[in-house]
Amino acid sequence: LYGALGVGGTKMKIHRAAIARIFASADAFLDAEELLVIGESL
């Protein structure tokens, strides 16, 4: 069961980083675990 990965500014930082990764690679696929890794790296 997953909850919110972030709220407010943190959520937007994760969102921007995820979108950047998707546009950087034509075959990118981000699931919840990968989004968590992005959030932890910020």
C-alpha cells in the first residue's frame, strides 16, 4: 500500500525530476518504486 511520496514543494520536485527522466529517454518507464528513488535522491 502506497501513500503520498511528497506534499507541496517536495511533490513538485519529484514530479519535475520524473518528467525530466521520461523526456531524457525514449523508453523510460517510472513505477512507484522508481519515483520513491527519485524522491530519496532529492
